[in-house]
Amino acid sequence: MTTGTVSVPRAQATVEDRDAAFEVLFSDLFPRLAKYAFRLVRSEEAARDIAQEALARTWTRWVSVKDPEPYAFLVATNLVRERWRREPVESRALTVLANSIPAISAGPDLDLRDVVDRLPTRLREVVLLHYFADLPLEQVAQTVGRPVGTVKQRLHKARGLLAGMIEKGER
């Protein structure tokens, strides 16, 4: 955090400085988090709720989190997973619905999202964070707690699996 020309760690910043820094983060990050969550849950209301909750949880750990942006995406990802576990019937119904709609009318995001869902968890999480949340490789690596090289390797493997699934028509 910067106050004037002096850089102040978030833990040592005044309450006003922390509030101002969080307001900037919130206004920049909320639309991106909501868009990311919407791509995963396909509900605007749920996506907004997830984005708000992720940012609220980020705020509660504001002083201890090294980089709040990837942390907020990680929290949002975990909230989406929690939602999927709580609502398996709804999730299955959406998958059936998405698979029954022709690709032309469903649009590429629905079909691709369904194929991404079939990836193993370790591959799916890096794909979601990098391509759906638009996080750079370094932030994806920090979020999943792996080196950048591992993230690149997982993305490469995921792209290969996705290409094979799409070629076979597994939509």
C-alpha cells in the first residue's frame, strides 16, 4: 500500500488507508469475479452472491493475505465448488439441458464449460482460473500453490485432453 511516496505494508496501514485500498480492489475486482462465477454457476444472482462473499472473506483476511486478487478468485472457486456439492440435482439438470441444446443455439461457452467439467480436478482448476477468470499464470500458480512450470504443464495437458474430447464429439 502506498501513502504519498512511502510504501506501507497493509498490516501497518491506517484503517482509512485499508478501507480505501479495499474499495479500489472491490470496484476493480467485483465485475471480474462475478463474470467468472457466472461462467461456472450460470446464474447472475448466484454469481453476484459468490463475488460478494469472496470479497467479504478477502476483507476479513486483508492484513494476512499476501495478494488479495488471487485469494479472492480462490475463495470464489471454493464457493462455487461448495454450491455444486450442495446442489447436485440442479447441476445435473443444467448439464442435461446444456447437452440437449444444439451447439449453435447454446453458444460456445456452454459446450466448452461442459467439456471442461469433465477434466480431472487438478487440470480443471487451472483452466478455470487461467481462461475463465483471466488470471495470469503467476497468479494461477500462487492460487493453486504450485510452481508456474507445473501450471503450464497442467494447462498443456488440459488443452490436449479438451481437443481430444471435442474431436470425439463429447459435448
